[in-house]
Amino acid sequence: MSHRAETYDTQLRAYDEAALAQAAALIRAGEPVAVPTETVYGLAADATNSSAVARIYAAKGRPSFNPLIVHVADLAMARRLVAFSPLAETLADAFWPGALTMVLPRRPDCPVAELASAGLPTLAVRLPSHPAMRALIMASGVPLAAPSANASGSISPTRAGHVMASLGGRIPFILDAGPTSAGLESTIVRPEDERIVILRPGPVTAATLEQASGLPVAEAGKDERISAPGQLESHYAPSKRLALGVTEPTPDQYHIGFGPGGCDYNLSKNSELIEAAANLFAALHEADAAPQPRISVAPIPMEGIGTAINDRLRRAAA
């Protein structure tokens, strides 16, 4: 399925009550609006309106087999959309509101448009913690489908300016509430009977999931059918060739560092992975705009949220 993108004179407004009211009015009119979450900026639209959801896909140039995350204002709203198992309830208690998305069975009377879940019997749902996103859901009165607010496959946005550079002219409105805090998209999981399957790593790590649930945590297989965002092999990509694990960059590379040492952009001088995650996409945006024709990234430890950082970098380099 393809969706024709519309042309807009994109407005960017700082977050306040008037800007929130304008954004909510656009949502109710079936339009998409860019809004920050604690992870990255999202492109939000009424999840119950098929035409509104189609406008998300059109603006991003996103393939319609790639499902969206639906954001809710509270647990009660989530329960109207999907069926919660005891394990899902445990995870919601531990991590909501926050950067965890769960893929759960759609209820028979689920009002979310089939397009948002790519025709699947499951739906990806999240209760975000960012006050701007929570306020927009409540002001709009509907759950909001919201993938990252960037052209499909390109670098995710962590600032309003990133959204304008990628989607300016393709969406009507950007709600600017400053940089996002986590800097990486949410962890996506599928709760099963005796384990938790990570479909996309993110700020909520395997260790914290295991600690909260008392169950083993596994990663989804490489050949698993796409059931959640972030599973495409090539994703989050800059326009330049990207080399990973580089300790000695060449002069034609914009080098993204981690820890002590010379570089063009340091994700964290103190080798702190949480800080590196928050800076990752901003660094890739800077590198993509730099004069050097190639990009290199220093090695990032495969521990904690470093697993999610390396996942994004691997897909960006694919």
C-alpha cells in the first residue's frame, strides 16, 4: 500500500498551553503532529482514524507492513485496546509510564485502525512519561499512533530541529519541548507464558526486565516476521557510509567517539552509556551534515543500554 504525502507550511511552536491546544485540534481534525516523548520525537495522529494513520505513513514514506506504536494516557486506555496477561500487568506496574512498549493481542472491539498494526492480531502499546506527549493524548481524547518523526529509514530525531529538517513541508505542526532525555527509541517486548522476548532493545534493558519479572529474557530471532517497529535490517541510517568499532579514524571520516580521546563528537567523555544513548542520534545528525564524506564510530561496550546503542548503529550501517 502506498500513501501520497501532502504538502504543508510546517509550523514549529514552543510547548505551552496554546501550542498544545493547537496540536490537539489538528489531531482531532485527522492531521499528524510531531511531539516529543522521553525517547525521541514522535509523529502522532489519532490511532482510531484510518486516514490520520495513513497520513503518518505518507509523511514518513514508511512501508505499510511496518506497524506503529500506539501511545496511551493511562493503563485504563491501554486495557481498552489490548488484552493484558499477568506478565504484561507485572511489566506495566514496573515500567509504565516509561520507555517500554509491549506487543499484546488486540481486543475484538479494539478501536485502533488496522493500518496502525499492519493488519496483525497484535498491537504495540506504550504509556509514555513525557509530559508533552501525555498532555497531547489527554487533550486529544484518543490513543495516538506515533512512530519517530523522521523520514522512514533515516536518523531518528531527538530535537525539534531534526524533525523540521526531515519532515518540514510534509507535516503541519511541530510541538517543541526541547531535547529528548533518553535519546533512543523504547524497548519493545513480547510477553510470553514463560519468558519475555525483546523485539527491539532500548532504554529498558534485559537485566531490568529479568529482575522485574523473574523470567528469562530472549532476543527475537533474525528471521522472525516483523511484528513491531525497529525490526527492519536497515534503519536509522545517515546518508553517508558508516564504519563501526573504529579506533583509528582516517582524515575523511567524521569520528564519533566514546570515552577519552580525540574525535569530532564525543558521545560521553566519561564513558557513560546512558549519556551516550541520549547523544547518539544528535551525533549522527551532526556527522551527516559535516563536510567529511564518511562517518566512523568508536567501539561501544555491549552491556546494559550499550546493547541498544549497538543495535541502532548496526542497522544504521547496514
